[in-house]
Amino acid sequence: MKNKKLPCLYLVIPCYNEQEVLPITSVLFKEKIEELMAMNRISEDSRVLFVNDGSKDCTWDIIKDFSEKDKIFEGICLSRNRGHQNALLAGLMEAKEKCDITISIDCDGQDDINAMNQMVDAYHDGAQVVYGVRSKRETDTFFKRKTAESFYKLMKWFGAEVVYNHADYRLVSSRVLREFSDFKEVNIFLRGMFPLVGFKSTSVYYERHERIAGESHYPLKKMLALAFDGITSLSIKPIRIITGLGLCMSIASFLAIIYVFVSLLAGMVVPGWSSTVLCICLIGGIQLICLGVIGEYVGKIYLETKERPRFIISERTTDRKND
Ligand code: UDP
Ligand code: MG
């Protein structure tokens, strides 16, 4: 172990309007890095990299201030708010050139930082990707827990394989990140994409805490949007379901046609207003839903063909140091 070079670790932390929580959690992140250094698990040039995702409060000023006072902190600033997934990707792409391993974690202290020890151990044992999996969610509200659990089940059912109860707390080696940089899509859903890269992976389990300060940016609406994005970017099962539905409807219509003809020949054609209207409404509704789902995929293709940048970095704390 001694003659092997220690890996350089970058903690990648997306932050959006987190001025209340950053001063508290940044200390914890620093202590964790220093602890891992002291244990001879990571190298001395390991860092904490904050990604400011276009915050409207003082988050970026706080990050700049940290980096001026302590070289362990670095920061990049996105030119506008691009959402958690893009912010995380920006951080990972920035870090991959500078380190051997990254650990992505939210800045609100909900994910247990002590799980990092096991993650780094797993890396030393050969794993290139280590998923942080929430073993219990008792501190989440009943509603949040149930909606989050349904989220994973829904994703699985629709054919988007994700590690159950794993969010974006994960160790990824720079080797994997270099391969991952060839995944060029703009609709990104990182937790579903890393398993596609392959390489040796494992999971570590931890308990999820309450947010230390500030508020969640993932209300039900955003969570549903994320689930929908995840499904449509990883799987075409919804379109297959529509095809199946169309097939069933066609068979049912065919049987109905036979029934109509038989009734006609038997002279039993009574005014069937209710059943006609019912059928029209039902089929009309189903068709619209199906069109909507297909439209969603077409929309995604439209966005993908533009090949717009997924994020733009407007400032780096390291630039300031080099000035
Ligand atoms: N976040 C971000 N951009 C956004 C929304 C959130 O970078 O547009 C960050 C946020 O600062 C936090 C992480 O993503 O570090 C997770 O967000 P949050 O804690 O609000 O979500 P929850 O844990 O409630 O699902
Ligand atoms: Mg959170």
C-alpha cells in the first residue's frame, strides 16, 4: 500500500441558493477530507469543489470567500441556473482532469458524509463506481418517503434501470468519467446513466438525515419531472406500451365490428347514442395521451439535435488565484 500513489479526491457539490447551509456543511466536508488524508486514504492535493448553479443569493460570494481563505476549497460558477443534474455534470467534468476519484454529494448535509470512508475503501478494493444507497428514510416525511419510493418503482416499471434508493451520492473514478464524457446527450439523468458506462461497481449503505438548513428544491412537481426525464431518456418502454395499447384497442374494435354486423343482420339496430358517445370519448382521450407521450420523445429528439452546451462556466475560483 505504501509505495502505491494515493488517489486525489475531489468532492463535487452542486449548490443552488444555499447560503444558510454552506457555512455549516463546508466545515464538515473539509474535516472529512482532512480525516481521509490523515488516514492515508487520499492524497494531500484533494479538494472540495463547489458548483454554483446560478444562485440568486450570496452562495457564490460565500464560495469565493472560502476559496480565498483555504486552498482546500475550489468553486466554479455556472452562467445561469441549469438544474441539479447539469450542475453536477459541470462539476464532474471539471474535476475529472484534476483528480483520480470524485464523490458527488448534495450540500445540505442530508447524505451521511461518513459513508465516504467506505466508498474510498471500495475504490481501493478495485471498484470504479460506488453508489451511496439510502438504507432508511425515517427522517423524511411520510409523503416524501412514499413519493420517492414510488419514483424508483415507477422508473423500474417503465424500463429505466436505476439503483434502488440511490440518488446522486456516488464515488466515480476519473477513468469512468473520461468514458462518460462521450455520452453527449442534453437530457441527462446521471444516476441512470452511470450504470450504462459499466466498470466494476458496488454500493455502500447509509442513513439519510434531515436537511441542516434551507429548503428542498425538489417539490413533487420537480420530482415528477425528473422521473419523466429519467424514463424518457433511458427507455422507450412507454412507446412500446402505446403500441400494445393500440393493438388491444384494434382487437376490441374488430370484435365490436363483428358484433355491429351481426346486430345489423339480426335487425336489432336500436338507437345507441350512449355507447357511441362513450366510445368516442374513451378512444379520443387515449389517443391524445398517446400522442402526448410520443410528442414528448419527439421534443427530446428536437432538443438533442440542437446540441446546445449543457452548461457554461462563467467563473472559476482558480482563475482568480492565477491572476
Ligand atoms: N440544486 C442545484 N440546482 C437546482 C436545484 C438544486 O444545484 O436547480 C442542488 C442543491 O443545492 C442541493 C442538491 O442540488 O445541493 C439537491 O437539492 P435539494 O436538497 O433541494 O433536493 P432534495 O434533497 O430535497 O431532493
Ligand atoms: Mg437535499
